[in-house]
Amino acid sequence: MIQRVLIANRGEIAVRIERACREMGIESVAVYSDADVNALHVRMADRAVRIGPAPAIESYLSVPALLEAARHTNADAIHPGYGFLSERRELARACEAAGIVFVGPPADVIERMGSKIGARELMRAAGVPIVPGETPRDQSDAGVLAAAHSIGFPALVKASAGGGGKGMRTVRSEAEGRDLVPAARREAVAAFGDGTLYVERLIQRPRHVEIQVFADSHGNVVHLFERECSLQRRHQKVIEESPSMAITPALRASMGEAAVAAARAAGYRNAGTIEFLVEGSGDHARFYFLEMNTRLQVEHPVTELVTDVDLVRAQLLVASGERLPWAQADLAQRGHAIECRVYAEDPDAGFLPQAGPLLVYREPSGPGIRVDSGVAEGDVVGVNYDPLLAKLIAFGENREAATARALAALRAYPILGIRNNIPFLARLLEHPTFQAAQVHTHLIDEILPELTQAADVPAEVFAAAAIATQTNQRSTPSTDARSTVDPWDTIERWGR
Amino acid sequence: MTLTLVHGEREYKVDILTDGLIRVDDRTYVVRSERDGIVRIGGLTLWVAATPDARWVFLNGRVFELSVLRPRARRRVGHDSSLSAPMPATVRRIAVAVGDVVKAGDVVIVLEAMKMELPIRAAETGTVRAIHCVEGELVQPAVPLLEVAVP
């Protein structure tokens, strides 16, 4: 069994993995850049190691720095979390070379599934349906545009190396493409260092539904049902839920089988996700393989809540060489879970990431409420990394109950001092289209004006604001100069 | 004591009568300030935070950002509208030149930060009067990048 895990990540996911380690009696080692010296994931870990300056490329994306930190702390495993190096074969390969367990699939599987072209070919061979598209051999702007033309407009142009919506553009006409193809390429180069573009048919009003899979090193592969991830802005997920209201039992069964077949074809190990686009609804809806995420997903908690399993615990068990703790027949979906991603961003200004102090940050709690967060009150949110602050996950016996719990929790989740998307999330859950489960990937764009319109200010808000002034004038500690004592600050720690 | 708070385009006058009694729009509210920024008014719970010139208030899933009006901060007619970066970013492209006429909403500069392109749009219609950045430059927030003379 793994004894000590170095977590090559930050924020809420590092904290989540630290929790699982603690429960399993495994020591956790956090890593941090100069921007994260006082971050929650550093305070929560058993040990912490500095790995470099603030820019991710010199810290969280530095394989040598992470390997050195692992050697220095005698960690016998590295958990990559999501993002950063989680889907880069270099870290997995370096771990294999150094005799350190990588909590994830083998390096060659990451490589195989990381190539959109290779993954598609593999899926085609395994009989998994795929969306029509190609990586044009002629990678000039004109060549990419010609490929879009032959596939048909509207087409989706995206970074061959990437994900997360970076370097992705919807091209509706040849004229539009003349500006958008170079823009996509610039973003692709900036984000991934590789400007190769991929073109595919845009499925109109699709749902984005993904299947959680899990494989061990003993030949067992299971799926843990679907997550509905259709609610996105700028191609990034905002709300995820399980089950998907668009998926019938028959469709669920065939998607689950396809996902297991995909994982087997990939030679997969550990937790992974097969993303599908779903067109239409009912038993005759069609689904297409989009890509495989060879890592733990941001939205893994919704699966944990409806299947009653701990995916991170299972990751650590499987990475230790143990068998999967469950067979397919042990797994069932019950109730409904909804995850809301809480971002430091301004929905009124194109979801621009925000930086600033968390003057007030209070998490809601109660039956069926889970908050996975990477911050605490008094922290200062910087601009160096992803603006995800936390995830609020609500569970209920059905979708209506889960929605009601999520909404009540959002209404009791004050974050002040930095603009954030809590009001936007509350409006989204209040929206009749969401409540009717009529979600698709363009819904947020379509109803955006309704989600961001200025609210009337109740008189009580002014009265409360005036009181804040009074408090300050009496020179009692003001909220912006909060002088909480963090016990960790007073303890001399080793390994830093 | 009277305090002027600004939300959007509107100004609101709030009278602080005495401890816990506050008048807004001819109605008086009993305001109980509890610890850690929690305020109770009638059956409502609000959270508040203050900075030297702003107030943040959370009520029922909504966040209100109010600024405290300083006596001399008055709007002029015929002014310069200055645009700045919302966060540290690199100037990827400057889409206009000095003397160009821009409409409110036109993209004038494209920044790049966190590997995303961020278009900066003219806030008001006018003529580009000055450009204070060059392509490729790393710019800091709140530093003017471009000024538009608004008639």
C-alpha cells in the first residue's frame, strides 16, 4: 500500500485528495509555488514543499521540480489531480522511471488517449461512435478552412493538443473563419505550445454527457453511470449533475457498455471519463465519443454522491495494485446530485477572472450539502491560476429536491470582497429552463441576459452597508483588516 | 450622519440616526450588527464587508457592490473615457489607432491572460485620443491602456 502521496496540484482538488489520504492513513505532501505559501492546500497537508515561483510553468507544471520534491520527501506516489500535469505523459513517464507510483493510467495510455486523432481511431476500431471530423494534413489557415468547408459549417475548430475550451472556435462561415482560425491557433500555441488544429462537425444543441469509468490492474473495468455536463460557459462546465434527465435506462446501458469498451480498448487503468455528445432524446438519441479524460474529473463528487463511493480512495487503492472495491453489479445510482462550480469571475463582464481578498467567505452546510473548497476567509485570490474557488454539491432524493437544496445553499453562501458567480449560479438554478431540465451546451449563452441583469437593491442592503461604516468608524476590527490568527502561521514546520 | 452610497448609476442617501437605527427612503430600519459581518434586519440575514471606499453586501444569493460617494467625484460632460486591463495581461493586438472613431462596444485591444484572449471594448463612443501600450507589453490592472475622448 502507498505510504506517502505527493499531490502535484493546488486548490480544492489538492485539499480533496489530502482528505482521502488522511482517512486512509496515508501521509500527504503538498507542493506550492511562491503565490501559494499560505494557501489552504498547504495548511491542510501533513507536509509541504516549495517547488518554484508563481508562474505555473516553473512550479506546478515543472516535472523536474515535482520529482525532486517527491524524492526529497520520500513520497512513494504522486497524485496529479486534474489540470496541470494530470494528462501529460511526461509526469507519468518520469514517475515510472523513478520508481514512483503515478496515481492514474500508464504514460502510454495518457499519450494514446491524449491525441484526439489517435483516440478517435482507437474508438472507431472498438466500435464506439465518433463525431465526423479530422486534423487537416495541410495545417495552413487556408488548409484548416478548407477542411471546415468539406465537413460543413458550422464547424468547430480546436487545439489538437488541448482541452478546457482553450483555442476553440465555432466557425459559421468561410468569412468568419478567416479571423477565427488564426485566433484559435494563437490560443492553442499559447496554451499548449502546439498550434495544430482539429476540425469537426458541430453537433447542434447537443448535450454533453460523460461516463465515469474505473479500471484496475487485474483486468476489471466498471462504469459508474453518467454525469450531465451540458451547462457550460466559454466551453467550461458550470453545473454538472447525475443522473442526466435526457438519458433513458436503455441509452444509459448502451453508453455504459460503450464506455467500458472504450476503456478496455485504451488499456486503461484507474479513474477515467469518457465524454460523449448526445443528440436528440429518448431511446433513439445518438451519442458520439468526444474524448477521454485520463484523470479524476472536477465534477467527480456528483458521481460519488449518487453511487455512494469514494473515487479518490479507489484511485489510491488501485494505484497500490489492489482490486477495484466494487464489481459492476455492486454499483447503482440513487437520488440526484447537482454540482455548482464557484468561480472568482465576473459574469457581467464576460466571466472575466477576478483577483482580490475574501473579506467574507462562509460555506453553507446542512443535510445533503457538500462543499469542496480550496480557500478560506481572509485568503487573497490571485490571478496566476484557474479561478475555481470551490464546488457546492447538493444531494436530494430527486432532481427537484437536489435543486432546492442547492439553491438554498447558494442563498446562504456569502463571498464578499471579490466578484464571484454565486448570484449567477442562483439565477441559473432558478431559471424555468433549468428547472424543466431542458439543458444543452448553448443554454447559458442563450439566456445570459436573464442571468446577469442587475438586481434592484432592497433598502435593507443600504441599511446594512451603513452599519458596516459605523463599525469601522468605531475602530473595531474592520472586515478588510481581519486579524484572525492562523494556528499554522505560528508553528514552525519542516519540509518548507 | 448622512452617507451617500452609489449603486450603478443611482445615488442613495442613508441616514444613520443612532446605534442600530437607519433611515433609507423615509423608512426606518432596526439594524442589528452581529459578529463577523452578519447583520440582521427584521427577518433578513445579510453579510457585509467594507473597504475604504466600497461596501459589499450579500442577501439571499445576491451580491451588491456599493461605492461610498466622495464629495468631489462628480461626472463631467465632455470627458475622457479611459480603458485599462482588468488583470495583469499581455497586449496581444491593438485594433485601433489614434484619431479613430470608436463606438461603445467596439473591440479596441485584445489582451491575453491565463491563456485566454480578453477583448477590451470601448465603454463609450468617441475618438481615440491616446494609446499607452504596445503589442506584446505586459500591462497591470488599473493602468490606462487607451483613452477615448467622448464628445
